[in-house]
Amino acid sequence: MAKRITIIYGTTTGATERVATMIRDRLGPGVGLFDIYEAALAEFEQADVLLLGVPTWNIGELQHDWENLLPRLGRLDLTGKKIAL
């Protein structure tokens, strides 16, 4: 059975979106690509492999969309998933 790979990214300037798109294009068809601003929490749980694009500003401040979602991520069951940042 094929693993479901999902890329979820946040972007303000578009740089992380460009990199996420390049990674998706290299991995091939069937890879999910979602902006964290619009992604449903279910996307995290439905994936077998999560590639997370989490940009930071200044001295490591999270991009706002990730900062807003972070408190809800702790409620997800990500057991057994491979996750890369």
C-alpha cells in the first residue's frame, strides 16, 4: 500500500510555498499540498508522512498561521507518522 504524503506549509512572502511546491513536484503525483491557513486538521491525521514547512522570522518567531494553529496540534493523534520539518 502506498504511503500518503502530505506537505503542509505556512507562508507570508511566498518563499516557503515555492519550496513546498518544488518538493511536491519532485515527489510526484498524489502528494497533497496545503497552505496551513486553509488546511483542515484532518490532513495531519490522514497522512502517513508529513512534511511541514514552518518559516520563522527574526530570532525564531513562528509564522503567524502556524502560531495560531499550534495550540490545536497537541490534540491530534500523530502516532506512527513520519514527520519532517
